[in-house]
Amino acid sequence: MGYYDDYYSEIITEEISAVSDEDLKKKMKDLLKNEKNVKISTEVKKLTQIYIDEGLIPEKYENDALLVALTSVYSLDILVSWNFKHLVKRNTRIGVNLINLKNGYKSIEILAPPEL
């Protein structure tokens, strides 16, 4: 397995905060200690809205669109997710990269962890 720089956003910290098992919550927070945090900016919000307006990701799953936008705006290579409903699927992968190309962002990969 290759070397990767890991990034996270406030979306992840919010999801961890919602975990009821305190031991699990602590372990998850500990995993983030040495990782880089990416912030949700105006540019990220704008690209998020484009993904939603283009019908790629439903508005009620805005956090999924935010994760894709964070990956794109920060020029990260890969978004890793277990979300097979909205993210890790062929149509989303193609649609994200078409929208990114149209809006001046590079292509990204959206992968499930076993694909790494």
C-alpha cells in the first residue's frame, strides 16, 4: 500500500461528535490528531451548490456534496468513502469530473477503502 496524506473536515468531526459510544468516539478523534484539516470556504460552498443544482447529489445530502467539493477545491486526489448510495458509484464519479472540468477544477477519484 502506498503513502497517503490524510485530510478531514468539520463534517467528519460533527459525525464523530454524534457517536454515543464514548470509547469509540475517543478512538476516532485520536485518529484525526495528526491529520490535516480542510475548511469549508465560500468557494467550497459554491461548488457544492453546483453539484446539487446539476442534480448530481440531492440537496438533502448536502454533506456528501460538501465532501466532494472539499476534495476538488483543495486539489486532493482521492475522496475515500463507504457511501455507495451517493458517492462511490459510476454516475457520481463521471458527473463530478465533468462538473469539475467545466468549472476549472481537476479530476478526482472517489473510492471505497478496499480500492486503495
